[in-house]
Amino acid sequence: MQKFDRLTGIAAPLNILNIDTDMIIPKQFLKTIKRSGLGANLFDEMRFTKDGSEISDFVLNRDPYRGAEIIVAGDNFGCGSSREHAPWALLDFGIRCVISTSFADIFYNNCFKNGILPIAVSADDRDALLADASDVENPELSIDLEAQVIRRPNGGEISFEIDPFRKKCLLEGLDDIGLTMEKSSSIDSFEESRGTQQPWL
């Protein structure tokens, strides 16, 4: 998993309540188990018409937001079904951080397992960041995970909380497999010992 420590990037304002996982990646694109390629269909029904043409007023179809790495969203982001394809699609598009006032639990957990940082902030702070992101002349935000701050274009800072274990995993690029592999020497020792003591297993 790609490490996350600091990120400075374009933030796209997506001030919509209850963005569910079917909006993030519609069900017809869930046939694959590959993590790559899903970014092309991120927010498909909001980005494209039925004939595949871009919907010009959707934020990710406009410059400078085509290259967004951060989304500032409305309340309850990632609700709905528990598909892991949702963070896969965000990451494949290039989104490394989602900022909202609240997240659905399963989506929130899946983000950490895929190298995406979900940040929960107060409604007032979210509104300030939405205003920053809406400034097409300078919509960049800087995220410092080690310091746990969001740096705004005006020089202001917004602090955020994060579970220490999840923070460590992001900083070190450890998903579930990576965490297991950290214990590889202990696993090897156990297997060797068991093979000697219980050779019939």
C-alpha cells in the first residue's frame, strides 16, 4: 500500500449529502476484483450521460478539478452498501483524501486499508474548506498526517483526530497483508516449531 504522510493537492468541492457507495461506483462496475481501472467510472452517473458524454457542470469534469487529489464532501460520505470497490475507484482516479463531517463506518475502515485518509471535521471547518476548494484560482489544500493538520490557502490550520494505529498504518504503508508480513519471522518460527512437535499436522 502506498504510504501517506503529506499531501498537497487540488481539493474538489462536492457539497452533497449522503453520497453513497453506489454513487461513488455504480453496481454495474463491480464485476471485477481488480483494483485498477475503476477510476474511469468514479461517480459515473454524475459524470456522464447515458451515451458516455461528460456532464459539463459536474465538478470533476471541470478544470482544475480533473486533477483533484482531495474531496471535500457533504455529511455521511460513503453510506450504503459495503463495497470495497468504492475506495478502489477513488484511489484509481487519484483521490488520496476525503474530508467530511461524517463517514459510514465500513467505508471509513476500507479507506485506511487502501491508503486513503478520511478526515472528519466540524461542520464549520468543512464549510470553510468547501469555500477554499471552490476558489478555482487556488483550490489547493495541504494535509500533514504526522502533525494531524489541514493547511488552508490563507495560512490557517485545521487540526483533526485519527486513531494512532490507523495513523501508523498509513504512515508506513501497511495494509492487512503488510501488517501480517511484519510478523513473518514469528510465523516462520511457529511453523518450524509445530512441524517438529506435531509432524502429523
